Amino acid sequence: MSKRLFLILAILATTVSILGCGTDVKPNYFIGMFRDEGDIDRLSECLVETPSVEGDIITIKADSPCLVDLSKRDTSDPNMDVSFSEILNDPEQYLDKILTFEAIVKKMHNVHHVELYTNRKGMTFHIISHGADIHTLDEDGEEEDIVPNRKYKFKIRIYQLTTHADWNGRWQIHSEFIITQNKKIVHLPVPVEGK
């Protein structure tokens, strides 16, 4: 309870400082903060160091562009844990939702674009990062390359479905990692061990 109270006080201090700074952060976002525990996790993405407490004053440091992104993020649709096959069966139903699933990497087209195995002749699934480097972290927190033919847990958003006559009716599912304004992936792929 004291941890939650500390976070609420930290948010209030952030709100006051942000509203006084003339940024583009929407104040309504902070008024509705803490309606679910996911909001606390989303806010912690923006902290650049641990908050400090001295008497009645709480000092927190947060990345301003990240707070702007956070306040504009639409969280009205729930995050969904689904199987990759459920997504492939009806990708349109999952448009614009934050999806968590496990899948096998087919190919890294470059450090900003990964393709997943769909095992379907007429369908491809791509994840882009809008310029952020795609990698994972090892046990020591060191960056590690994404490896083809390995299974990872992904957290992404599908933003478009396309098909062309030139592709013989092949569907392409276009998705994206969630990134901050300073080009960092919020939810890195996580290797799935033993699968």
C-alpha cells in the first residue's frame, strides 16, 4: 500500500511539473491514472532514475517525450494474450490491439524488420520497428541478436492488412513494435526457452 501511495504522490508531482512546463502531455491522462495496474507499468517505462524522497518532497525524473507518447496512447482496447494461430485465423479482428504471443522468426530483413513463420502459403507476417534496433537481452542484460528459426514472445500492434494482384493474392500482415519517441522498443522480444 505504501508503494502505491508513493507512486500516486510521484504522479501528482509529475503532473504539477509537467503542466507547468508547457509540454503537449494531456492532463486527462494523469487524472485517470491508476485505474488499473497496467498504468503503473506504463508510467514506469518513462522513469529515467529511481524517485528520491526528502521530507515532504518527492523528486522524480522522467523522459518528457516518453510521457507525451504515454499520454496520447490509446489504452481503451485491452492488451491481449493470444496464440499466433488465432491471430492468423482472423487478423482483422486484432487490428489496432496490443497483442502478446509466441512465434518463430523466419527472417531478419534488417535490424528494423523481422518476418515470422506463418506456415500458410498465402500469408506473411512482418514486424517493423520504425528505426529502432530489434534485439533481445541475455541473462546479463546485454543486447543479443534475434536469430531465425528460434521462438520468441512478442508484444506488438497490427496496423494494416494488405494484398496485391502481383502477389498472387498473398496477404501481408503489417505490425509494429511499440516504441518511444527516442526510438527504443518498449517491449523487446523475449526468447522462449525449451520450445
